[in-house]
Amino acid sequence: MSAVEDVEVTGTVRLGQFLKLAGVVGSGGEAREVLASGAVEVNGEVDTRRGRQLSDGDLVEVGGHGWRVLVEG
């Protein structure tokens, strides 16, 4: 995996929303497709649930690139 980028979020965030915030996808439809393909890992395990609740420190990986969830407040 290449470098991990930190992505700050406020409050709670779901996996589909996080993929958009991190710039991995441009829309909810794209998020659905990427998740359905099995290309998304959360903390090292494939996850296909767009509504999965993410927590501070979770690591999301797609295509060898990683993003860490940083929850503010």
C-alpha cells in the first residue's frame, strides 16, 4: 500500500459518504459500484456495505491506496 492520507470528518460517517469525501468516487452510484466489486477494504477486510459506520482511526483501502478516518468533535 502507498502512503495513507488522513481525512477529517465531523461526527459520524458512513463508508459510502467517506469514499466521496476522500475523493475516491464522485457520486453515490460510483460508491455503490466500487463497493459491490469488492475493491474496498476497511481495517484489512473487504466490506461491501455502503452504510457501514466508520470510527476514528479506521483505515479504508482501495486499489493499494489508504485513507484514515479522523473524527473531529
